[in-house]
Amino acid sequence: MNQLLTAINQEIFLVSSGLLILGFVFGRLAKIIKLPRVTGYVVAGIVLGPSVLKVFSENSVDQLSFIPQFALGVIALIIGAGLSFSLIRRLGIKLLSITLLESLGAFFAVSLLLTFFKMPLGAVLPLAAIAAATAPAATVAVMKEFRARGRFTETVLAVVALDDAIAITLFGLILTLDIKHLSNFGQAAIHSLSESFFEILLALIIGSVLAFVAHFLIKITKETTDTLIIILGIVLTAIGMASIFGVSALLTNMFLGMVLINISPKNRDIVVNLERMTPPIYCFFFVLAGAHLNLAAFTSVGHTMLVWGTVFVLARMLGKISGAYLGGTFSGAALKVRKYLGLALIPQAGVAIGLSLLIVKGSPYFEYRSIILNITLLSVAFNEIVGPVFTKYALFKAGDAVIEE
């Protein structure tokens, strides 16, 4: 049996087909028990990956690491394409108020509760910034599965598109804080804020330039298949350019989608066609996400770490839900937005892990790196499984989901 599994893992095409087919099976099983397919995909990855049955080895999973990057690029473009200027104008203060308060709500709730449970300040502050981030992939996948449409869905997509930028900025500011000499924060904070602003600006410039390139190429072709080739090529270009310039590929592709859709309303049809290709991309992405989750973290971190991890997850949920409610209340948003939007922001994955990995040697937080990484991984493991369930609940309660349960 071990020899057979070894042979399978050495053949990347068998690994790829296994991930897709078994992801499909687990997705159908999840649907039977009225869970989102996304949850089934993640569970499939956990069960079949290196943590449990070891059907797929860590090495074979790592060979497919380009797929999550590509999938996030496509998903980010779709999210950005939902940010038409007319929508931004319509939401206006509501969007800004809800996004700021749900992000800061998670930040302060995690800060206060982890401090109360005696976590070192050097671990509390980076984790609080990480708590602000939301995983757009899971939220969008659930929306597509249940064909969600309406003001609530529009607001969720707009908030998800913006709160990662806030999380990146918060984390950058926290990294400048010398926790042993708090009085030195001022000048460093200004420097960090300017760096975060520059990163977001550079992502906007790259995304905008590529959007105009894509629009020009689309304009000179009439074939739908050609336009899809162009868009996918531009997404890959955006990921590569973001890597070269050291900016967020997620933000770059969001800006690409946003600018592309605002150049011409006709580009909306291209994005719709792209969305039809996403089911296998989502399946690949979430099965691989599950396979990368290391369940050993739950058993090896100890009692204290499990307590801190539980507090982090619950505090983040509390902050997101209460912050979204307060932001919606202050801005006069509809009742369904105030009550349910926070629940749609529970998923957490790539951006959170990416931020935690930015704590390197020389940082005043480096001695707390293992705590931060373990808590982040525990949170991601929980939120990638349970988060889509909350998103589904929110969509149905808000009345935006089309497919009946």
C-alpha cells in the first residue's frame, strides 16, 4: 500500500486528479448535510493530506503551490470587479464606516481579551492586526454556490475588498513599535505608515496599468475564448509583477479588476464568463488549503496555547460582528446589513498566514514568532472549516441567497 501511495505521489497528474475528484466527493457529502461545499473541500484536504491519512504527501502538495496563488489572483480580480464606482458612491460612508469598525473591532477585541489571559504584549499586538484580515476566497465561493445577489452581498464584497488593506497597514504599524521602548513609536509609525501607503499605491499602479493593457487587448478581439485567455494571462502577470515589486498580489489583482470594470461596463461580461470557470479553481484551492493545515499544531502547542487560540478565535468573531453592527448603525445601513454582515467576515486564511510570516530575525517580535504562527494556524484551521457555514447562514438570513436550502 505504501509503495502504491509513493508511486501516486510521484505522478503530479494523479495527485491533481485525486485532489479534484475527492474534493468533489467531499463537497457533495457536505451539501447532503447542508454545509457549504467549501467546508467539504477543506475537510477533504485535511483528511487526505499529510495530517491524517497521508494519501497525498507534503512534497506532492507543495508541488501544486502555484495553484493557490493563481486561484487567489482570479478571486481577487472578481472581487475588485464588483467595486464599480457607482457602487462605491452608493455605499459611500456606509462602506468606510463598516470596514473601519469591523477591522478595528477585531483588533481591539483580540488585544483586550488576549491581554486579559496574560499573553505577552509582543504576541498580542501582531495577532490583533492579523485578526483584522478576512479570507475573500471562502466568502466569494459560498456566494457563488448559493447564487447570492442583492445589497447585502454587494456590501460584503466591498468590505472584504478593503479590510485586507487595513490589516496590512495595521500590521505594518505594529511591526514598527519597539515594545521595549514604547516612546520610540512615533517616528517609526510614520515611516511604517508611509511604507504601507507606498505598497498599496504601487499595487494600484500595477493593477491599473495591467487593466488598461487588458482592455486594449480585449477591444481588438471579438472571440469570448480569446478574452478569457487575455484575462487569465493578465492575472498571472499581475501575480508575477507583485512578487517582483514586493507588494500584495491580492491587492494588485483587486485593483486590476476594479479598474477594468470601471473602464467600460462591457467588461462585466468578461468577468461573468470568468466566473463560470471558478468551480474547479475553488475545489483545487480549498482542498490544497486543507492539505496544508497541520493538525499536529492542536496537540503539540500545549494547554496554554489552546486557550489563547480559542480566545483569539472568539475575540475576533466578537470584534467583527460587533464592529460591523456599530459601523452599520452609525452609517444608517439596513438592518440585515447590521445584523448579519459580521458573520460573513469570519473566514480567514492566506493573508493572515502571510502576515505572520513577515516576523523575521531582527524584529522585536521575533521571540514571539512561534506563538504568533501557532495561534494563526489554529485560527485558520477553525475558520476555514466553520467560516463558510457562518457566511451561508448570513446570506440566507439576509435574503440574498437564491438556491433554497
